[in-house]
Amino acid sequence: MEKAPSYLGTAFNDIRVRNLPGTIELADPSPAIAHLASYAAWADQSAAPFYESVHRAAEIVTATIEAQGSSHASAAY
């Protein structure tokens, strides 16, 4: 998000950023897992074990949903 205005500014004249804070509630872990997995293209730019991290996050989200009925994530975009 921080770099989006400069990237988009090469093609568009009027770029505005609006912060939309909120909370996402998930009753199914699939969207969260798919979102994390979508960063695979940048995985080689980090020394972090990407696929293992996505797998562990999937375990945590799944366990939270099973225990509490849903998982919540705060978002500030």
C-alpha cells in the first residue's frame, strides 16, 4: 500500500489513498490461506521459509476457527 501511489502514478494522474480500517471475520480458513499464498512471487526476496510459514498460519487460522467458530483479523488499508 505504501508504494501503490507511486506505481499507479505512472499511469494515472489523480491518485488518492483512503484508509479503511476494519475487522475481517472468517468462518472458513480458505480466503486467509489463499491471500498468504498469493505472495509466493515475492518469496525469494526474503530469507523466511515462505511455504512453511503459510502452512503454519493455515494451521493457526484453522485451529482458531474450529475452537471459536471464526477468526478475526484487523485491517487498516
